[in-house]
Amino acid sequence: MQILSLSIIITVLFQSSYSNYQSYHHKDHINPNPQPYHQGNAYEHQAYQGLQNIHDDLANQYHQELGYPTGPPLPPPPPPQPANGYQDPQNYQNHYESPPSLSSASAASCLSRIRLAATFDPIISAKINRFIDSMRIDRLRAYVCERTAYFCDEVQQKEVGDLFHQYDRSIEIIDKVRHELTSTEKDQLNMMENLNDTLAEQTFFVYKFHQLNPVDLAVLTSAKASLTTALSATDPDASLSKAMGSFSPQDLERMAALPVSQLPEEVRSHLARCQITAPEVVHDTVAFLLSVMGSKQTNYR
């Protein structure tokens, strides 16, 4: 009864702010839990064609289909006008985050592997979606960098870390907002965390960020837009996408229950039945499957 009362209190406290949030929030999200796996009883008879269709879908779909945020980012507010009515455009523009640089093939490849993993673990999509929508660039950086440990090598991990360094100004703004929270607001956040009310927490921070001065808000909205692009700019490797697309949800559940020592041979046999035999593809698929399984275990904590 006490927990229910706390939930009601939170709902009342944030009813107004949630209405404001909804006016900004994207309204046309695509299904956050896409099903890219091959389905249907004709699988054994049309394996190759089915895999090719999966490959084409994965190669051409937009990032929204993997559960990343959809719709246009929040537009930046107009620049503040000084008393004399003159505004130097250059000074205002300098406050924006510079667009991310994905010139590094290592960073792009790493992020594309996380994107592919999100197809098989919807929690990855849900968390990335939530952190971007609420402009929590600090938590997005921590989460994505944590996932790189599962899906990327050391060079790629460093490149992704360097990418997020471009958003240090955004994180400074967020840290300042969190530092200036009142005791009451901190108590409210603690209640949300105890109740695992992620929507209320998301609404809370969106409301707080929209109380920032126009320049700081513009920095956050610009970071949100450019990071959405950066996380979905590169398609996953075609061969790996095709190999992973050959596994049904039932296949993955069965393999997750196998001892690790038996997994390589099981994957090799499965891929051979699907006419996928290139040694480098088989090796990469085994490694990727192990990474997905390991990532899932920590994602549910």
C-alpha cells in the first residue's frame, strides 16, 4: 500500500511536466522489438533465399527498425537576444556541439556490431532509446562504452571513447543540472529508482533540461541529434548479418543452454546447413553469439 501511495504521489507531481514532455517526445516510434529472424515452416526448404532476404533487410533498414529513436530531434531554441537587439551568430553557433566524426572505420564498425546485437537483445535498443530521448548523454556514453567491451576490440573501444569525448560539454551541462537538484528532487529521483519507474525519471530530466538557458539546451538537443546519427550511420557487416539472421529465436535459446565448449561445433553445423561455410564468417559468428549471450547476462542486472 505504501509503494502504491508513492507511485500516486509521483504521478501527481509530474503530471504537468509529463504533458510538456509528450509535446516534445516522438510520436511515431516504430516497433522497438523488431523480429529479423527467419520464420515459417518453409525454412529448411528455402534456407538460402530466406537468408538472402534477411541480409537485404538488415543491410537496408534504417536505425529506427532496430529500436533506436525515431522522428526528428527537438529543434534548438532561438538564440537569446541582447538588449540592443543585435545577436552575433558566430558567438551563438560556437556553443553547439560539433557534429561527430565517424571517419574512423574502427568506431563505425564497433557501433554497427552493437546495432546488430540490438536486433537480438531488445534491452540494448530500449536503453539506448531511453538515454537519447531523455538527452542523458552521460548515461548513453557509459552504456555504449560498456557494450563495446563485449562486441569490439581494444582499438575500436578507444575510437568509440574518443567519439564520445566530442560531447564533453553536454556531459558538463548534465552534471551541473544533477548537482543543482534540490533535496526534494533528489528524494523524488530516489523513489523513481526504487520503483524502477524509468518513464517518470525520463520525464523528470526532460523537464529539467527544458528549463536550461537556450544555449545549454541547444547543446543538448544538438548532441541528441548527432549521436542518433552516429549510432546508426554504418550498416552491420553483411556476412555476419546474414549468418546471424539464419538463427531463429528457438535456435538461440537452445544454444544459450549449451556448454561453451560445444557452441563452436553447433554453430558450424547450423551454418553449414544454411550454406554458410567461410571459415572467417563462422569464426566471427561464434564470437558474436558468445558476446550477445554475455551482454544479455549483464543487461538484465
